[in-house]
Amino acid sequence: DYMPASSTCSLLRLACADLQHALARPCRRGRGRSVPARGLRRLLCRCFALLLVASLITVSWLLLPRLESATENGDVVAWVLGPQQQPQELVGGRTASDADAEAHENEPDTGIAPHEGLSQVASSDGSPDAQDEDVNAGIARQSGTDAPLAKDRGGGSERSSTLPETTPQAAVSTRPRVVAMATKLPKALASETKLPFAMQTTAAPKGDSSQTVHICFCSDDKDLRPLVVAINSTLAASRRPRQIMFHVITSSEQAPIFTKALQAVLPPLAEHSQLQVHHDDALHTKIKGLVTFRSSSGARKSLASPFNFAPFYLEAFLAGAESKEKSIPARVIYMDTDVVLEGDVNDLQGLDLQDMPAAAVQDCSQAFELYIDFKEMKKLGFAKQGLDPKECVFNRGVFVMDIKRWKALRITEEIETWMSRYREAKKDLYKFGLSQPPWLLALHGRYRHLGAEWNCRGLGREFLNEQELVELKEKLGVDFKGLRKLGARAAGKQMRPFVAPCAERAKLLHFNGALKPWRQEKWARKQLPPLCAVLQGSSTSSAASSLRQVNGHAFVTCADRWSHFLSASAASYLKTLRESSPCGNP
């Protein structure tokens, strides 16, 4: 069936002869003489014919063994048509798929492996995504899945956009190359015995709110994957997970969807009443009226979302009409949704705030002068006494709030004052952010310092800047040639990918930046993923396929650290829920 070897060799000889003739002719006739057009056309035609013959031979050579193998196995139809179009074979009067499904239902429920279930277990453009998301992008403007849902085997209809009332076990066919996936959440995710954390721990006595840790998230993101990871990692790292109460602040439209989805993916939240979803339309409208966006500030427009400012109104949201709390907790811990908890939040609950209204992590990679226009403030008479432009900022990605002290010092009112001054000023009083600058100005000198391990940030960034690159070389004890073992590439005075040595012993991983792990399908085609340090021999380093080592230090992709807390089935379910939403995120 193949073209004779003699014909192929003849074509090859003719093509080579034409090539030699065409290249040599200008030399014989002088440098000024060009190759005749007719000879060039002949050469191109023969080269094309040779290329076509070679392609046909290669394709035949690759496909023939597979076709022969499929023929021997009697599975040619499935190989050609694909698994979804494979004809059903009758087994005792029933189709093979029906028999397989019944057999699977009779098998014991083995659950999901730790890295596939909840043990592995938001940040939208409108959610508080660490106002510095990324400030470096504002300065330097840095350049920068799940499989399709299977159809239901019974009726062939796609998964409904409504949440499931039950979560049956996914049926997996045993036929070769045919895998059927349930259209609802697998039953294994709803089993308490499969959870990685000690849910058997004795719960706090009913009504003993002093022992309860209250954690708040603010988001209207239709994609719940980051929020689920943040909650699940928090539970997994806690010594007393049953004593944690999660508060989610969102819009009135999203509140019922959030409640059902979170309880479906994380059943203990419903079983132990550990979830409260809050919304307040009147307060939402008030915040929206205070926010002013100016493109001249260099801030992204998405940061003008009211949910970017909601953390300053935690007490008001928790005391709202929709709240089920009879009393407001004395202390709350706020976290952005794009985080992974590696430390125990009980450590933050028991922290002595030293009579301060809040505790936050200082960040000396940025200074106040990056955000604040001190000349304009002085000109308008708004200069703040004792504030040095070179002072380190403090990040809002995670903070502890003492509600009584916060209210007594009128911190929210002072933040609103700075927002009003910004709106009324002709020039920008601050830049590269909308909620971070007034937060900095209102809380300057009035916050307790948290350890840097509580905010290992930038895990969604693309570049290391010049100063960070110098510090990385010193920490690892290598030069740039040694960093190439991590896949490092120079980008001017910067380096890609972003490398986070702080992740090795961090208690909180913060994925601020453009390269969100749950949005990898939107990354550039050859994007280098950010790398996070891990402890040698840890479960994360041994399980990750992306493990790289340099000079005794181990690194994995930061996306691996995040996805460790989200099973594939839960991720697929939540992604489908987002895509089926009529007003889902783009």
C-alpha cells in the first residue's frame, strides 16, 4: 500500500538536484543573476510532493499498529466512533452499561483518597483580593481543566444548573476506555468518616461563644472553588475544627446559592451548623455610594466592588436582619478567599491584641509613599502627623478585629472620611488601590503586628523583582545559573517565574496576583507557574509531580499547594455550577 521505495528515492534525488542547480546557478552566472522563476517553481513543487509522500508514510506508520490492535480486540467501532458512541452489548437482556452500573452500586463505598477528597481541600475581581493585587503590576505593569461534563446515561441530558438534593456515588463503567461520570456530587464527599480533620473532637458547649472562632469571608464571586479551598484548609489545619464558625458576606442574590453549594460540598458545615451567610441590601447600597473610581489612580476598576470594602463593616453585616446570631462575637478573623491555611486559626483567636482594634501583617516590600500622594495631602491640609512616607505598609489579606475596640475608635468612620476626601479632591490622594490606602491611613499606629508567616503573599504573581531576586539568591545560596534548575528565566532585571521561599513554613498562603490556580485555563500558553517552597520529605513534596530541588531546597508549583484541598469531583461540580449561572463570571 505504500509508495515504492524507488519512487521515493527518485523524488528525493530530483529535489536535491534541483536544489543544487538553483543554488549553484547564480554563482556560475555572477552574483547579480537571480534564480529563474521557472526553476524555482519546479523545485518548490517537487519539495511539496516529497513532503506530502513523507507525511502519508508517517501517518500510516503511526496509525496502522493501533488499527491492527483494535481489530484483534474486536473494538474497532469504539476506537473509531469514540466511547460515547459505542454500541451497547446485551448482557442477560440488559445493556452492558446497566449491568456495570448495578455492579458498581453493590460495591462497598471505599470513599476517596486523601488527595482526592475533602482533605485536599475567593477571590473574584469583585472580592477583596488583597488590595495590592498586584501593586507591582500597577508600577511595572507586568505582562502577565476540568473535562467537559458527561451526559446522563439514562436520559442523555446535561447536568441541571440547580443544586442536587442528594449526592449519589458516581458510577464508573468497567468497559475499556468508557468512563461515565455522575452528574451530581459523589456520595463520598458527604461522608464524615472520609474527612481529614478530627471532626470527632468534642464541640464547644452550646451557647459558649467564647470558645468559638469566627472567620469572615466577603465575596460575590460565582466561582466558589477558592472559597471552598479556604474553608477546607482552615478546618484541616485546626486542632478544634468543630469550634469554628464561618461567616460569608455576599449579595442577596447569591446568598441562597452559596448556602446550598457550600453545604453540598462541605457537609459538616450543615451537620454542625458551622456556616452563616449574610447579606444586607441597604448596607450594600450605602457602601456603593461611598466608593469612587478614577482611572488616573492606576487601580483596577474591579476593585470598586462594594465587597472590597465589606471587611470594614463586619460588625454591621453580622448584626444585620438576616443574621442568626443573637449576639455579635467579640473577635472576628477576616481572610481573603484566595488563601490556603496551613496554621491553626486558634492561635489568632488567643492572640493578645494589646488594646489595639486590629492585628495585621506588616509588609516592608512596600512603603506608604507607594500608595499615598503626600504632597497633595499636605496641600489640602490632610497631612497625618507622625506618618513617615518610608514606613512599611500592612496587608489587609488577613487581619484580626476586636469589634469593641474597632467600634470605640470609630475606625470605619475614619475610613469613610478618607474615602470622602478622595472623592472630593481634584487630584488623586492615593493610587494603586481603593480600599487599601484608606485602611492604611485609618489604622496607622493602631494595629498589632502579626508574624510574617501569617501572610506569605504574591503566590499568583508572574515575576520576581530585582530586590526579591537578590534575596532569593542569598537565601538559597546559589547564583542565577543555579536557579535555572527551577526553570528560571531572565526578564530584564526581573526573573520569571515568581518563587516564594516563605511558603516553606508559612501559616497562610496568599494567592494574590493574576495567576490564580483556579484560572489556569486563562493563563498564557507558555506561562511559567509560580513556585512555592515545601519542607523536604513532607506529604506535599512527596505527592506533587512538580517537585524540583536546588541546593537542598524543595519547590512545587503553588497551584499544587492550592489544589491539594479540592477534589476533582468537587472542582468539576463547582465549575459547572458557575458556568450554568445565567450571570456567571466571564
